[in-house]
Amino acid sequence: MHLVNVASLISRRPVKGKDLIEGNIPEGFFANERNSPLTDPWEPIYVRRTDESLNIGLWLREEHCNARGFAHGGLISALADNSMGHTCLTAYEMKTSLVTVNLAIDFIGIVKIGAWLEFNSETVKAGKSLAFAQCMVTADGKLCARGHSTFKVV
């Protein structure tokens, strides 16, 4: 059995203080270039691409929140799914398409407006017909959710 070191997925540098200014984006993140009718209202969204993953980040604003003023679970679920799916695509060198067949999110803590919300994903296994991924979601460097998903190769 392959065990994944999930601690390595969590941001090492908390984003606080002066970094909470919208224009101050953590190193390695760039403006999202991929438009989607679902995520367009949530822009600006930032991405950090590596050879093995696509991580997502954003500054949490009021339009990302539920009625209690916390990050909406739907926002966290959708962006975790997006990050995990694109991370799995890197294992296939972006030469295929994937659709989500299972998505599970554990909400561990609340996220308040002004926090830097970051989605760090890792491919667990990329097979011929299925791919598996996991995601650690942090708010200002502190774990607030984790997810795992299964994708069908199409």
C-alpha cells in the first residue's frame, strides 16, 4: 500500500498581516486563466502549477460565504474538486479528460473573510480507467478541510 505524506501538502508559510491585502499574492501563484461559468463569480482565483499538481488559492470574500459569514462548503468542495481533477490530469500529461465519480470533503474548521484559502492536491494513483487524488485545504496556513476523489478517465 502506498502511503501519502499529507503533511507535505499543507502550506509551510501562514499568510497573515500585510499579506491579507488582495494584491499581495503568495509566491508561485498567478491569476487563473481558465474560465468557468461556476467559478467566474468567485474570481480572482489564483493557481500554482507544478509538474505534479495544480493548486488553487483565493482571498475569502463575502461572496464566498454562507449566511453565517464563513466560507461556504460548496465553494470549498468545488475548488477542491477542481484542484484534484487538474492535479490528476498532470499524471496523464494533460492528454485525456476526467470526470468526477466520487468526491468526499471533511470540513475541519471554519474560514473567515480575509483569509487566504489554499487547495493543495496530490495524485494518489493514476490508472488506465480511474484516477485518485487527495487535497488539503488551508486557511492562512491552518488545515480547515481535506478531501479525496475518484475520477473516470474518458
